Amino acid sequence: MNGDNLLKSHIILSNIMQRTNATSIAILFIMHMILAPWVSAQAAPLPPGTTGVKWNPGHYYTIQNWANDDPIYMAKVYKELQATPALRGMQLRYLWGWLEKSPGVYDFSSIDKHLAKLTAMNKRLVIQVQTKSFEADWKLIPDYLKAPKYEGGAFPFKDWGSTTIDGRNIKLWNPYVRDRLIALFKALGQRYNSHPNFEGIGMIETAMGQAVTPLTTAQADKWFDNLIIVQQKARTFFPNTMTIQEINYPREYLKQITSAMVKMGGTIGCPDVYPDEPGLNFPGDQYSPPGAYKYFSQLSGTLPIAPTVEKVNYLNTRGDKKGHVPTIQELLVFARDDLKSNYIFWQRIPEYVNKVLEVMNYNNQKTTPSGGLAAACPSAYSSCIRN
């Protein structure tokens, strides 16, 4: 509901209240409080033919997928968002298997619910479609993808040095798996691209995991070729919305990925902010290509930069725990000044949330809409839509 319509609703309500008794007044007031946020969430879509991309850089929460619909946890999230101007919205993560129930049958009700709530607060939503799980029993893919046509849909992997299955990743080298993922992004684009408060949509990290049955070079090459195709299609389905690809490993594929993202006008992110991580900070040499972080600084101003601060980043500046425990301010400075971030997604972990909120309330984060992060429209966009 726009401002004029909201004003009209208050006037109409006021006129009715003048002609009713006290009980009716109370009932009408309660109904108004319930309905107003829902009506307000019906934001006017972007006009047809709009060529710009929604652009509201700054700080956002990231919610662990198990908590997406936890009422107690999410009530705290919304309360904190409302009270913290520097937090411009949140990123929610959804496993593919949660969103598609059977071929072409989708359930976007959770996304709809949160988008409506955020819109009523003038906050924004970013979602990530997760095609990699970090627990073996997560419902990563729809059941139909387990058929032979899709080669079972996903492969198990283990972490380096582990002897157990630690998760699964999709068999993206399979063209039928690729095409079903493209179909999901098409459905999402048709529903959300024109919504002014739907800020972005992304895909999970490029690190595939150490497959229990080692992948062939041909499979790995095709996996990344198809990842680029999925991202290219996503750009066409979301012409007015950021489309994000998290990059980290393997380093030998990062130039291919980032070059493609530049051509299509995508966004690069990273699942971790590790100030001292050797592999991510590696400058590159004649024997090995550079780490992911080198592409961030190189592409600043060309593409949006949008890393995520995860739980492990609060614990140490290196993945092998050989660094030190960073402060929130240290993570912010690294992501802002070294990675040249436009967006930072802060994973909302209960034991760290108060420290994050404290930093979000510093003047540096409150004096500009972008919370002190780089806010210039990237050159890959024809124009930026700020709302």
C-alpha cells in the first residue's frame, strides 16, 4: 500500500470508529493492526520495460536454513531488523528439495511470507538456492532427481581428512539436472524479479567437496560449464535483480567463473570472510592461479561484491584455526576495505548477535544507507534502482 492509500485507510477507519461503540472500536483497531502490514506488503511491481537493477547495498542478516520458519528465532530477527537501521534486510537459504515438491510443482510459501513481512518494514530479501548440503541427511534435492535419468541427482562428499559422508552436492554435469535447476530459477524469476523488495538471489559456493567417488576431469569441467549456463539463464529471469555466485575453490576454475559473471552482469560473493586464510588470499604465481579474494578487489566497481560472514569466521581468521579470534570490527574492516564489499551478509548466531548489533549501531554504519560500504552503481549495470 502506498502512502496515499495508507492515509485513506486511516481516514476511513477513523470515520467508522466515530460511529461505533467501544467494543467495535477495539475490534476494528485489532483488525487494522493485523491487516495493515499485509496490505502494505503488496508493493507495486517494477514497471514493465524497466532496465535498471535494484540496488540497496549495505548490511544484511543471513539466517541459517533450519531457522527460516522457527517462530521464536524469527521473531527476534524481525525485532532486531526493525530496531537497527543499518540492517537493510536478510538473506534466507533454501535447499532445492524444499522448494520443488515434484517436477515443476513449487512451494514458495515461506519466501512469500518473509518477503511480505520485510516489505511492510521497508526491508529487503535475498535468497540463496542451496545445491550443496553440509549434513548427509538434509533433503538437498527433490525425490524425482534420484532417478537414473539424473544419475541419482547428487553425489556424497567428505571433508578433507574425514572418513564419513559430510554432505552432498548436485551432479551438475548431468544436463537434465542442469535443466531442472534452470526451470526452478525461471519460476522464481517470474514470481519475484519485479518485486521491489526482492533484492537478490544466489547460488552456493563453488567448492564441490571431496567426492567419495572421485570425479573425472570431464565431470568437473562440465560441472562448471553448466554452473555458468545456470547463472546466465538466471540473469535473463532476473533482469532487475542481483544474481549472486559464491566463489571460493577450486582456484583453477575461478577465472572462468568470474569472467563469465562480468559478461552477464552477475554478482560475486564468498561463503566466508577469513582475513588470514592463505588459499583465499593467495596472490597467484606461475604454478597456481590466485585465490578468490583477489578477484573481489579487481572487480570492485564492475560487479557487486557480496561476501558472507559465517559462524566459523567469528571463531578464527583462518579455516585451520591457526589465526586468531577476530573482533566484529576487524571482520567488517577486512570485508569493506580489502574485499571492497557492497553487501555484507552477517550470519545471525545467537552468541555473536549482540556484538554484531553493537557494531551496526556505530556512527559509521548509521550515517549512510549503505552502512559505510561502497555504494556506487556497478558499471556492469545499465542503471541502478534505489528504493
